[in-house]
Amino acid sequence: MEGFNHSRVSEFVLLGLTDSSELQIFLFVMFSIFYLITMLGNCLILLTVISTPHLHSPMYFLLSNLSLIDMCLSSFATPKMIMDFFAQRKAISFEGCISQIFFLHLFTGTEIVLLISMSFDRYIAICKPLHYSTIMSQRVCVGLVVTSWMVGFLHTTSQLAFALYLPFCGPNVVDSFFCDLPSIIQLACIDIYVLGIFMISTSGVIALVSFLLLLISYIIILFTIKNHSSKGSSKALSTCTAHFIVVFMFFGPCIFIYVWPFTNFLIDKVLSVFYTIFTPFLNPLIYTLRNQEVKTAMKKKLSNQYFSVGTTTQHYPVQ
């Protein structure tokens, strides 16, 4: 941790999304609602999958882990951004800034591998249905989730090792609502333009390659679906469509931001909001609205809770 001693900057100042006080109030209300729905929606999916025996399958096991990651991804910066809307000076400590970079790349790296695992699960289920239970065993599913977190940790460690020991001795204004490598590296006191582009673009290349692999896998799945019965084909198509919507929403902004780093376009802020707030918000809506099994299990769980509360609160004296 010697790099902390070399840094003369003890904090960074975040410019946020806008200077307009009226727009800040609107964004405060909107993002507060989005964040609340994100946490409640993903938490409901997680609890529903855990408490519903017939949802204890590989697909829903991976889905519940996606909900967990989405809750983490929406929490590393969103609560501070919401509170900063009413702050005159949006400051974050050097340690807090480094922590945001760490958790951002941890959760995004983990989600990339998990989305690939979900694609692999659908590929086996549709293209090799007779071997599905053998290939997608409980041990394999746990291994895929553990691998996702390990890859995410290795990815964020490599990114953080590059940024942690950079000398920050002058400018400390970050043109964003959270800390990330493209905005932080530009504030270093040494010229690391070429090396910075290489390190940051690595994330973009990883996201681009992963997206292309996922795109190819879903194309193969769609071709395979044509040979299935109409009922099974419709269900599989709906599931794969939902998965691909999630993949496109998540990878699109990441590819744009990290393949072309060191740009100060307004769209970078918009895309950052999209994959840190909107994608975790939309994921539970996509999976619950397009998945009849999850909707039925949720309705049953909520109705059971309602009747359970109603039964326990109605006590009549014995005559």
C-alpha cells in the first residue's frame, strides 16, 4: 500500500450528471425509485428461486446469482450519487475512489462470465437436451458461479494494480458521478497515455470478444430451435430473447466506453448510468415479465404471505 503515500491528492471532486438544480431534483426522485425497485425486484427473484423447489434448476440458479450481482452493481455508486444531488461539493476520498474502481470491475467482470455461463446453460438445454442433467450438474453450476467471481476478482486486481500506484499530485476533478479508470488515469501527474489506452482498452476488448461469443452461441441456439416443436420452440425463443436483451444492454455501453477511452462525451455519462442503474433495474422486469414460471412462483409466494398474515392477525375469542 506504499502507493498511497506517494499520492498528494487525498480526495477527488465529482462533477456529477448536471449542474441544474431542477434537473437534480428530478434525477434524485427518478434514480431513488429505480434503485428501490432494483433492490426489491432482484431480492424478490432471489428469495423466490431459493424458496421454490421446482425452480431449483441450473437456469434459475444462475438467474438468482445474476440478481445478486445486479444488486451489488447497482449499489457500489448509486446511493452516493443519489445523496450527492443535494451536496454542494461532491467529494470522495482517495480510498473511496479506489474502492469504486475495484467493485465496478469486480461486479462487471463477474457478470460477464455469468452471462456466458447462462448462455452455455441454454445451449446445452436446447442443443443437447438428453445430456443436460449430466452436463449441468449441481457441481458444474457451482463451479461456474465460483469461476465467475474468480475471474471478476482477477480482472479488477489487474486494473487496480495499474491505477493504485499512479502519482496524483494536481487536478482532482472527475467529470463523472463515480470513479472509473478512464476518468481517473487522466488526472495522473505522469504521461501514461499509451499505457493507459492499452490497460483500459483491455476491458473493452474483453467485453467485445465476450459479446461476439455470446452472439454466436445465441445464433446457434436460434437455428436449433427451428427443429423443435412449436410449444417448446416458443418457450425457448422467449427465454433466449430475454437473455439476449440483457446481454445487449450490458455489453453495449461497456464496449463503447472502454474500447474508446479518454473521451469526454456526454454520452459516456449516459451509458455509465445505463449499465450501473438501468440494466440492474430492467433485469428483474425482463426475467419476471417474460418467464411464466417465475411469475407464477412469485404470485404464489406473495399470496401465501398475504393469507398467512391475514390468518395470524384474525383471532376470535372462544365462546
